[in-house]
Amino acid sequence: MIRISVSYEKGDCYTCDDVTKIVYTDVIGTEMTVEGEELLNHHFPIGRTLWVHSSNGTGSVSGSGIRAIDVYEA
């Protein structure tokens, strides 16, 4: 199972389990989709909104104020 944990400058944290893919738009407007084992090695950009897909649905993670993004096997 892959988990994402996003920490914000104000101390808040967003965590999602069983992540299957993450979609975001890069700085030049290209939609990027990261899936499977690539999730564990990808360098996600700070400051971009992330659409996190999991077995429980899809959630958006605001890019504003992100301090760190950790993706790991749980």
C-alpha cells in the first residue's frame, strides 16, 4: 500500500492511504500523471495542486503552503 503525507507550513498535515495515482499540472501547463511504483521515486513539485486517487476516491491537495511531500510504502 502506498501512502502520501503532505505537511504544510502552518503545521497541518494531509495523509491518504492506498494511493493509486497522483495527477498535477506542471509549470508549463502539462498534465502529469504518476502511477504505481513510479509514485515512490517521483519528485512532486511544491506549490502545485495534487489530485490524489485512491481506492476510496479522489481528493485534492492544495499546493499553497506545502512544506514537504512524502510518498512511501506503508
